[in-house]
Amino acid sequence: MVDIDNMSNRSLVMEQYSSTNNLELRKSLHEKYSVNKLGFQRWMFEQYPFRTKMKVLELGSGRGELWNYYLESDVLQGYEMEITLSDFSEGMVDHLRRSFPDRGMAVEKIDILEIPFEEETFDLIIANSMLYHVKDIDSALSEVRRVLKKGGLFYCATSGMNGMIQYLYSALDELGIPYQHGSNLSFTLQNGMELLKKQFDRVERRDYEDALAIDKVEDYIDYIYSMTSLQGLDPKKYNVLLDHFNTKKEKGFLRIPKEYGMFVAGKQ
Ligand SMILES: C[S@@+](CC[C@H](N)C(=O)[O-])C[C@H]1O[C@@H](n2cnc3c(N)ncnc32)[C@H](O)[C@@H]1O
């Protein structure tokens, strides 16, 4: 097994997100098969304490999915907030600009390691499912703290160490299939609190209860082949994986654990 730090290799991450196709494929698995029908994005969106005239920055916005909930709400749009969506990938920034033209939201190309704003600019900063891609998490969090106002809040969602990826790796180990171990464990629900406490005064963890129940296993195998950390996976193993996961079905469903949640960090 080759053990390389794929998930936080900057050029690989850039390449992965240069097109939105793989991200869409992975999102659709969650949408189709999640047991908790509220949806992780909606759950996250409902946590944010929006208020009038707030200045909001999202880092690593991806497709900017969260903001569809914002556009659905006349109440929130009435708050006249200044919202900036951003990503360091040109592909994602293009996608955001196309998706949210003239909707009162700014779109900027921003690397979390170098946020081009002055000290204490934002009331609320969001960075979901992206910190584990960043090589130097301490520097990223210090940049977030720098541009956050006193009394401001930082919301960052991530995954845990007992979820989908661990389930998949243990299956690949069982089957003797070699894979490149993507280390997405640099910022998890387990270690995030400690990392955030170095920069923030108050940190709270919130969990989202969920799992996948999959009847069409082919969708799961396509998902596996779309993953950044498994780009080298042998295409000839497709049927081996399909047979393996089909035998794991119970009452017609392959059940896969998920462990997702978020931290809320405050600056005093
Ligand atoms: C898994 S996606 C998450 C997208 C979105 N936040 C969500 O929760 O659906 C990670 C995103 O972070 C972006 N990203 C990775 N490293 C970054 C960095 N150093 N600065 C800004 N964005 C980054 C990627 O381009 C990608 O769009």
C-alpha cells in the first residue's frame, strides 16, 4: 500500500475540483441514499445565526450549495447581509459566478491561507468540508481568526473517523485491493476541537446523525472511483467490489455509516 498525503496535496486538490463533475457525483450519492432526509447542507444552514447587516464569508464554497437555501428565504434576503462566497479553484469560482449572478452575493477567488481582507472584517465565517485539504491548518485557522470580528463566529463542518472512508478502507483491506491512503484525517470531528482551541476562545461540537442505505450498489462503486484519494484504483476491480458490497446487503440495503458534524468557534 502506498501511503501518500493525497487529500492535502495542493495540486491534486486543485485538479480534483477544477471540474464540478466528481463533486456532483459524490453529492448525488448522499442525496439519494441518506437515511436522514433533512440533508447535511440544510442542517448546517439552519445552524447559522444570521442577522441584519451581517458580514459573511464562506471559504472553499465549492458549488455554493448552502446559498440555495438563502435564496429560498425572503426573510434572510431582507436582512441585507454582505455575503462573499469563495474558493481557491478557478473551476469552482466560475461555477459560483454562473450560479449566483446578480443575487447580491460577491464571489471571489480566495485561498484560506491568504485571505485578502483586513483584520476583523467578518461577523460570520464558514468553511465546510475543506480544512482537511489544507496543508497548514494552524495557519489557515489563524487567517480565519485574523479576519473575524471580536464576538464573531467561525463555523466549520467536517467528517469523523468512524464514517464512510474507514468503512471503505476496511473493505479494501479485506479484499486485498491496494489503494493510496488519502489522509483526510488532518481535521476531523475527533481532533478538530484541539486544533480550533489553539486559535479560538470558545469551541463547541455539533453532530449530524445519519447513514447511507443503498439498494443500487453500482452507484456506490462509481462514487468510490470518483474519490481523489482512490484515483489509482484498478478499474478491473469494479466487479470484485460490486460482488463484495452486494453480499453485505441486509434486507436489500447496503448500510454504510456516516459521521458528520461541525464546530462552532468564537472569538472574544
Ligand atoms: C469538499 S469541497 C466542499 C465544498 C463545500 N464547502 C461543501 O461543503 O459542499 C472542498 C472545497 O474546498 C476548496 N479548497 C480546498 N483547499 C482550499 C484552500 N486552500 N482555500 C480555499 N478553498 C480550498 C476546494 O476547491 C473545494 O471546492
